Amino acid sequence: MPKKRPYGFSPANHDRGRPEQAAIKAVLVPRTLIGVPCRPEELEKRRASRHAAARAPEQRRPLHPASQPPPFNPDTITADEPSSATIADMVAQPDGRVDRAEQPTGWKNVEIWFLSETSVQIFVNGKPREPQNYADLGFVDRRDNKKPRLAWQALRLLAVRKGTYSPPSPENLKKIEKAIQDARAILRKHFGLAGDPLPFVKSKRDKVHEYRAAFIIGTRPSYHS
């Protein structure tokens, strides 16, 4: 029958009468790391290194060369996939609309200057564009491709009067109203902007009844030559 341990027994009290075993236990710790006994100072160092590694930010391994995208080669671009530089250099689309890279931020950043009765030069955000004619802007008459629409004539009238036009009579207002509506639709489509580019201003107090362009419009000296 095994001998019972006395009350209050502990391994520390048990080794008090054995100095050699107590000294060995002070050096060799019962805790082991990977099955090998460690000294206290070595164990503390390993614990500190493990804590430091756990607190350190995770370092991502570099991608395998096979998984990395190939370098950019402009010679490999096809007609269906234009490069970003080509898109940025585009000014106008084939349908006459301004490219997004050249779209104005508002009507106040648009300038239209008539060079002649059929051509204009447009400034978008302060940058000039190449001169264009009424067909390039979408003002061509559908019934006769060689003539401009009445909306183009209304735009010319506003340019000569520096952006304002006051119809002299209600009859004239009805005649020009349809042309102004057509010009509004064409300008919105071309510049990609919302809002009214040609609002009609009424003021009984100031006795004003006129169209006012929301953008800058006028004529160059070449228009009158």
C-alpha cells in the first residue's frame, strides 16, 4: 500500500533536505521546448522572440514571377483596345461629342467664337480646340447636308449680339423659339452638360425679355472681313 503524503506536502518542501536535487531543479526547468530542457534565461529569450514575432506586422511574400502581369508594351495594343494615352489625346468623338477628358465643368467654362459664317473655334476650360464647322458640331440640316440648321443661324445671331437677343415682337419670339430649343439640345449633346445653355430671362421690373447665353459667345475680326 503506498505511503500517504503528510498534510502540507509540496515538492519545494520535499527538496529542502536535499540540496543537490534543489540545485539541479533550479538550473534545469521541468518545462521543455521541443523536448529539450532549457535554462531559465534561454527560455525567456525564446519567449521574447516569439512575442516580438507575433507583434510584428505580417510581411507579404513577393508574387511568383509567373503570376505577375507582363510589362506594358504599346506595340501589343490592338485597334479594339486603345491605350490610355490615345484616349486622353482624343478631343471629339465621331458623333461630334466632346471626349470625357475634354469635357467642361460647367457652361461658364465654354467659349464659342465665330471665325466665319460656317466655322467657329471653341475653348473648353480655357484650352483652345481646332476650328470646326457647323457639320462637325451637329448643326447640319438633315434635309440638305450642304446647309446648316436654323439653330446655327440663331447661334450666329447670339454671337453678333454678344450672347443676348431680345425678340422685337411675340411673332419673332415664336419663330426663334424652336431654333433655340434645337440649339439647346445640340449643345447639351456636344458638351455633355446638363442645364439650360440658352435660358430666356424675364424681368418686369427691369423690362427685360431676352435670351442670354450661359457661356461666352462672340465673333472674331475674321468674321466681319
